[in-house]
Amino acid sequence: MELFDQQAQIETDTERPLAERMRPRRLADLFGQEAVTGPGSLVRHAIENDRIFSMILWGPPGCGKTTLARIIAFETESHFVHFSAVLSGVKQIREVIDEAKKQRQFQRKRTILFVDEIHRFNKAQQDAFLHHVESGLITLIGATTENPSFEVISPLLSRCRVITLNLLSDEALGQVVDRALADVPAGLGGLGLALADEARRHLVNIASGDARSILGSLEVAATLTLAEPPPVEGGLRSITLAHVEKALQKKALLYDKQGDEHFNLISAFHKSLRGSDPDAALYWLARMIEAGEDALYVARRMVRFASEDVGNADPFALRIALGAMESFRFLGHPEGDLALAQAAVYLATAPKSNGVYRAWNAARKLVHEKGALPVPLHIRNAPTTLMKDLCYGKDYRYAHDYKDGYAVQEYLPEAIAGSLFYFPTERGYEKMIAGRLAKWREIKAKKKG
């Protein structure tokens, strides 16, 4: 029966998805999270010294949360229990606690309770194992894609360290693919396959930092390749871009995040926004997002655009751009894409002004030309008697004591007194600013005259 069981296990293993078969068992095989697991890191130190602590792993899908929890249990020879917050309740928690007591008493083993999607636990479920985490009977490792500050009760959160995992970089995804192609017992290493460069780039772009996603796509593409006749001359079968596109049901777009096309598209997007063309802006935004561009990079460019090209013509534009960036951070793809699209349309249709941009450049230029000019005495701070004796703050006019809250006095150093940098346009809200500023400058000019 043992021989039959062993054969059955082998067959079962080969039927498991490639992503599951390639799940690393040691830290050395975990790619892309060096900040958390690299030399000198808190987690590595805890593993190497067998001083595991309760933690909550917070990060996007496919970044390695479950894998890291399993590695910790394997490396420390702990009893590992995988617990689903979706499918399990308080009854199952009690069973885990009873088993943990047996493991400690009879096997002298620590129990690591891994709770997947811990943010889905209600307060009663979280309370059920709070005491046992505190007593050390179980070491809790929770995994969540949601901010634990909002989703995990404070008493439990205070007993755990929050470990933040990030999306895998393109380089890390490439390492994941290479390992799967080379691994014979668990991966695709014994199938005589090679991956074309353009197919590799497309896999990486579409995966968006998700290791599980890229391995799933690679497995389907490999299956399609193996279904075709082998090369006449023998040798390796090539997984081509066509195989990957068919596996993903998504056509590769001409794009290179580090090359000319990257800069061409972001330039087209920026100029479409500046040219007040929302339709073109949406098109170029879609081109970048669908090709796998870093959405937060696009969001940062829109934040910059809100100050550079819209400015005070519509001060609300900056809040819209920042809100879109935060919304994407919270939602990710594809839900967060709509927030970026909303911001792009708003920025494209907003009144435009580069007045602040020009004013800032002019002020910086003068600083470089004139150097560190002294602050006028009347606007210096005078917290001590000595400073007051030196005339710091003398004759300063407190604006609120004057009509309309405006006091005529010079705020620039004497060497550049009267310099003007900001010239608002007559567009949008800046038209109101222009009228107000013109009135103040007229009063100041008459006073000086």
C-alpha cells in the first residue's frame, strides 16, 4: 500500500498548478522581498535565531505572503496550520487551539497559525484566539491585502508586527520564470522548453508584480507549445509571443518601460492633458495601463501636471490628482484604473495656467544669481530681548490690523525689493487671484510713490 500511496502522491503533485509546485520552501528561493527577508532583516534574524513572533503580512496578491509564512514554519520546524478566514469560524479556532496544546505537550513543537485574509475575520473570531497569541501557545501569521490598521482589532494588532510586502519587480518576476523553466522535478525543466525574449517581456508586463499570475500564464503557454509538433531537427521548443498572447487572451502592445516608447507615450499623455483633449488623454492612459506601465508612475505625473499646467486656474485639480493616486493605492487594478481615468478627464478639461510654474522657476533663478540675501529686520522673529534690542521685528505691520487684511510693507531683501515672479492668467480661478493681486500691487506702488 505504501508503494501505491507514493505513486498516487507523485501523480497528485504533477496535477497541482505550477504556481503551487514552485512555491519556495526556503528563504534563498524567495525573490523580490529582500527588504523584508534579506540579510540583517527582522524576519531573517527571527528565523535564524528561532525567535519567531506573531506578525501580519500586508501586501498585494501574489507577492509571497502565504509562501513566506510556510517558509517560516519550514525553516523553524514548526507545526503549521493554514486557516481560511472565509471558510472557518470559532469552532475551527478551538480545534486549532486544542491541537496546538497537543503539539506543545507531546511533540515539543511550536504551532504557527497562518490566517489567510485575516481582514475577513469579524471581532468575535479575532477575540477567540487573542488570549492564545498573548500566552504564546500559537504564533499568529496573518495575511491581508487590506490596511490592517482598519481591518484588525487593536488588541490583536498590538500583539503583532506588521510586515509590509511589495509587488514584485520585473527583475524578481524574471527570476521566478527562470526558476520554473529550470526546475526539473517541480517545474518545466524536463520538458525541453525555451522562452522567447518578447514572450518573456509580455508575461512580465501583464503580471503586474504578481508571481502567481505569471506562473499560471507561463504554464498555459507551455501547454500550448507542447501541443504542437516538435522541431524537425530536435532541440528545444520555443514558447513564443503568440503562445503567450493566446494563453493570456491579450495582445502584446509595443511598449518598453525603459525605452523610447515609454517616454513617447507619457509625453503624448501629458501634451493631450495640456491641450485640453480628454479623449486623447484617455487613449494614451489606456495604452500605458494596458501595456503594463506602473500606474503610480502615471498618477505621479498627473500630480505634477496639476501644479505645472493647471495651477491656480483650478486649485482643486491637485486634490483630484492626489485623490486618484491614493484611490489606486487602495484599490489596485482594475478597480483603481477608473480613478486615474477620472483624474485625467478632469485635468484635461480644467482651465490651464503655468503661472505658478513660471513664478517658481523665476524665484529659483534669482536665488541662484543673488545667493543668500539677509532677511529684512522688520520681518525677523524676535523671541529674545537681545534680538529685540537688535531691532528684530521692529516696525513690522500685522496685516490683520489693516483694512482688508493687507499691510503695505516690503517682504523681500533690500537688494531685490520690488521683484515680481507671479503673473496669474485670466483663466479660471486665477482670474480672481489676478484681480486681487493687481489691487494690492497698485496700493503698494502708490504707497511707495
